Amino acid sequence: TKGHRFSSIKEVEIKDPLEYVETLKKANVYTDIDERKEIIVKSATKMADENGLEIRFDNLDDLLDEIVYITEYPVPVLCDFNEKYLAIPDIVSTTEMSKHQRYFPLYDKKTGKLSNKFITMANFVGTDKESFDNIKAGNQRVVSARLEDGVFFYNEDNKTPLISKVENLKGMTFQRDLGTLFDKTKRIENISEYLCEELALPSDLSHDAHRAASLCKADLSTKLVFEFTELQGFIGEDYALKSGEKANVASAIKEHYFPLSANSELPGLVEGKIVAIADKIDTICAVFLSTQKDKKKKRP
């Protein structure tokens, strides 16, 4: 069989199946998944520690698994980017690093804040400093370009308040035969109002829930969410706060997408729960209605 493509040992003879794992190690291939994962975690953690930084693996299970399966001989590389990119919300930078580029974001141990450094795991064999430096420079160039886009989109979006972006939803289709995202927003408003009345909620809470419903889809028309779609809701919260909206309204905008998966958190605020339920009720009913329309069209 073959060793690592950069290994000095190009071909390996396996004389006994029981020797497979250890024999390939000599050719710079760690075939044992658990061992490879352990190497990644330990080597990256050690490099972070040596620089007064830490990796928050608790939120990176998917990333860690992906890196395990795309490397044979993982080697950590410490990289950095311009500190000016820390001006945008952390979630933009960490999403770009972890989800788009498969990097480990690093946090300052003393302050707990996101740093301008990250670790990438290179599938690298050898001691050639020039090749190693090229790996570092290439990754830094890529992430800097992406974060530069993030800064530009963020600044452009914040030139106008979040409420002004609701009108743009009129040009964005929700589903075929189900209108635009603006139409959906209006339905969410109506359902939220109905739920607040049925639950006899206080007027101030009902007002805030209605405000959150009005703004809940606005960030879908922003440049930043168009580029980083997984940030929907999170960017809405940030933009709402920058636009002077109340903290609970901003949180409800984010929370109305919860739960994000079967095991993720639920909305914590009543306002968030109201808008989340309204959004999901609308989606379920609208899709069923659309299905019924399709059935009628097919009838002879």
C-alpha cells in the first residue's frame, strides 16, 4: 500500500493484518481514528497553551470530526490575522474560521476574549521550513480576505437601522405559492398577536413580542447574512441592538430560530417563545396548504 504522499517511504508492504496500523505509521499515516483525534487535540492544545491561548472544543465537535477524517498526519500550525477584524461580532469571525475554513479559533486565557490567532491542522510531513511557512501564509491570506468581506458587509449593513430592511423582504420569495418573506413576516406578526391575546400576556410584553415578530426576518436581506447564511438570527440580534431596539426584542429575534437542532437550546424569553412558535406554525400550515394546492392541480 501507499504511505503519506510527502513521506520518504512511498510504498509499504503489509505482511500481517495485525501489523497494518503500526507499519503505516512508519510511512507517516495514522490509520487509527481515535489516535489521530487524540494527536489533534493534544498537539493543538499544547500549541495554544504555549501562547497563553485556549481552544473551546465543547463547541467544535463537528469540526474536530471533520479534521480527523481529512488528515493522515496532522500537524498544528499557529496563524494570525489583523486585529482590526476583531471589531466585527465574534460569531462572524468564528463561523468563518471553524465552519468555512476548518480552523480552531483561539481565545485569550486571561480575558476570555477571542484573539486574532487560530490554529489550522496541516496534513504535513517533513522539516522543510519554506513549505511550512507557505502553509501558514496561505491560510492567513485566505482568512484575511474573508474577514475583510465580513467587515465591509457589516459596516454597509449598519448604515441603516434594522427596521428599514424589512421592506427588502418583499423581493425575497418564501416558498412557491406562499408569497414573500415579507408576507411571512406579516403572518408571524398576526399569529404572535393572537398567541399573546390567548395567553393574556401583559401589554408591554405583547408589544415587545410583536416588535420582535416584525423584525425577525429582517436580517435575511442583509449583505452579511447573504454571505454567512448560518448567522441568521444572530446577526439580527446584533443589528437590532445597534439600531436601538430593546435587549429582549433583540434576543427574541435570535431565539425565534431555536431550537437549531434536536439537541440544541430552546428560546429562553417569553417573547422569543411566542415568535418561535408563530414562525413554526406558519411554516407548517403554509407547507400543508401548498401541498393541498398541488394535489388539486393534479386532479383531472
